[in-house]
Amino acid sequence: MRTGYKNLEVYKRSYRLALEIHKFTQSFPTSEKYELGSQLRRASLSVALNIAEGYGRKDSSREFQHFLRNALGSCNEICVLLDFIRALNYIQEEYYKKLSEEYDVLGKQIFRLREKNIG
């Protein structure tokens, strides 16, 4: 069984954040749990899934790059969704800042991994 991706710091961070986002969205108003909450959960999980799937295809630099681009796109999507839920007052300012900073770091990690693996 391939578990090499589990050793990547970028994967560990994305997985931890996806779990945190999942738990956090459970506190959304009922009407938003299945709208904004679902979109946020799917985007956060997508980051970890794309890193894992891309790592499994890293023999092909182009394919790995493709999945890392998708992971970075999902990371950006999360940042937009965080701004949106902040505007709707579904998140406390301090927690918003924490998650925004975490996703900023994660995006930089993904970008560096992409740069490192351009072959």
C-alpha cells in the first residue's frame, strides 16, 4: 500500500485543516450546513485528496502538477468561502484569521511543492 503522501507536511496540514473545517461547519445555521457548509467541506477535502492522488501519479511530472494545481485552486476557493462566511458573521474574527493564515501557509506549501516538482 502506498502511504508516501502521508509523510508530506503539506498533506498533513491539508488533512488536519479538512477535519477542522468539517467540524466547524457543523455549527452553521441549518440552512447553510448544506449550502455553504457543504461547499466548504468539499473544497477542504479536495485539497487533501488532490495531493494524495497526485502523489500516486508522481511518476508523471505533468500529472502531479495537474493535481497540485487543483489542490491550489481548492485552497483559493476556501479563502473566498472564508471571506464570505465572515461577511455573513458565521465565524468569529479570531478564528477567521487563524484559518485564513493556515490556508495561506498551505497554499504556499502547495506552490513550493509544485515548483520543486516541475520536471
